[in-house]
Amino acid sequence: MAMETPDTGLQLRSLIRAGGELELSLAVVPVGEPGPDEVVVRVEASPINPSDLGLLLGAADVTTAVVSGGAGGPVFTAQVPPAFMRAMAGRLDQSLPVGNEGAGVVVKAGASSAAQALLGKTVAILGGAMYTQYRTLRAADCLLLGDDVTPAEGASCFVNPLTALGMIGTMRLEGYTALVHTAAASNLGQMLVKACLADGVALVNIVRSAEQEALLRGIGAVHICDSSKPSFMEDLTAALVTTGATLAFDAIGGGRLAGQILTCMEAAANQTATSYSRYGSTTHKQVYIYGGLNTGPTEFNRGFGMAWGVGGWLLTPFLQKIGPADGQKLRQRVANEIKTTFASHYTSVISLTEALDPAVIAAYNKKSTGEKFLIAPHKGG
């Protein structure tokens, strides 16, 4: 039996106008009835991931924020610098729902047995438009959570856990034996540490402070290099010699770090080389950029020979490559280990209304390592 639900709910929308203004608002949207193979989920928790911020805020300068609106709800506006408007061309004057993933309770279900089996159950969902109070989607897109798992615990079942497993999977598919990861003290980084320990994969973690290093040591990380230390390049080279890692996943993107990793990989390869080549080591060195914590240019000082590559990496193409069956195995592993390997920790829980507050936006837009925000769509405020 379906649970009592309202006819409408609130949904956070993001709009960039052709005149160069970002507008965030709360829209009233119909809940509706599910189709035969669909369910309606009362969304209880949805994380703010770095991958969400690109759609939510675009290229807006949040320091120009103005909030208006009365009884109908707040409206957040900010200016988009003219230099970035060309990159926003594909979304101009479109009101877009935001939020990649979340979790909640199924309150309505279609007639199919798969949909009916989820009624009243707590599920994790990946389907976009998750910063909303109610979400209708296919039963097949829901991941059933254990009876002891809360929506907050299951809200981050997809983006970070599957990215961590996707990095390990890419390593294996491409014939590498060890990994390097930057911004390693993040929620994702901590998951990767635990998954690599469980799977016996050597992992080199790059952090930015002694506090972050201590955090990772506390969960069992072995190879940690602090980029703020004068000895960073020597420390990284030594860790690469020990692990043999020639594959890196970089969350930073801009700046010198990707090039520094390639330089240290080359230095590590040369330490074990049996002959000299003016073209550098023949060992291929690969850095995949999967994030943009630094939005500036990626800088290289070409001191790493000719056998190297830099490219982009995203989770969705990886899942498409391995196919539905193997993808479901990864999802089931996440569900089984959601309280251990893939546990997420949140520093702030905010309402949909609070998500439009300029001070709150400034906080979650900092993308500070170790800080993670969770939206609770039915929370007051």
C-alpha cells in the first residue's frame, strides 16, 4: 500500500540567464503517480559532491550574491563573469534540477513485482534531480539498502564509492599494479585507502598538511606524501620506487601537481633503469585528471621523457566499459560495505532553503578537504 504523500514537493533549480546571471530557487513540482516499473522516493538525504557544484553554480562568482524573495521562497542570484559565459552556452535560460545521488524511502510503487518489492524500503538512488523532496524513477535504478542503514548513511552510495572502485578497476584493466591519488584525505580518498587495503593494492596518497597525513595514517594508509613539505618531490619519488606506481588519479587538475607526479615517476623509473636513453624511460606514465579543485591551467615542466600521457577520467564511461553485470557487482559491494569501507562523514546537514543561503554556499563551494555537506530536503529552515 502506498504511503500518504502530498501532490507537490520542493525542488532546487539552477538557471543561468543569457544576460550573465545565475539564479537558484525552489520550484514547486508535482509528485505524480509512478508507472508500472517505477517508484516514488521520499528523498531524505542527498550529498553535495564537487561534481554537483558545476551544474549548481556554473561559473558564477558567488561573492556577488544577492538573495531576494519573500513568502514564495528565497531566490539566490550571482553574476557570471563575461569571460566564462561561452562555457555556459549550452545551458542558458534553462531551469535545471540538480543533485546526482541520494537516498530515501519508497512511498509509492508501480504495479510490477520489482517496484512493489521496494515499497516502504530504504533505497539509494542515482538519477539526477536529487535536491528535491520526492523523486520518481525506475525501480531498476534503486539500490536496496539494509534494514540497519539510514538514508543519511546510504546517501553517498554511488559517486565516491564507485569512483574509488573505478580507479582500482581501471588500474587492472590497463595493466598497472599500483596507484597514486591526490586530495587523498577527502571522503573519496579515505574510501580508496580502505578499498586498496582490502584488495591488496599499493596506494600512494598525496595530501596537503600534517593533519591530513595523520588522518590517513589513522585508517591504515602506508605511503603518504605531503605536498606542503620541502622534501615532497624526494618523498614522492621514494614512494613510487617502493610501490612501482605509474598510474595516478588527480582531483586537483590545475597547477603543477600532475606534472610533478610525472616527473617523480620518471625519476623512480630511472633509479631502476639498466641503460641510459636520451629520450627518457620507456616505462609509460599516466595521469588521469578526474576533478578540478584548481580551475587554473595545468602546468608541465617536461622533465619526464616521452613515454607519458595525461587525460580525463569519468565514472560513467568506466561503468559503460565494464557493462551492467560487473557494474551491479560493484554496487552490491558498496551496499554491503556502506558502514565500513564506504562510510561517508558529513560536517553539515542543511535544508533546501539553507542551500540557497550565501554564507552556506560560500562554505560548501570551498570544497575543503574533509568537509562534506548533506542536504536533507524535508528539514526545516
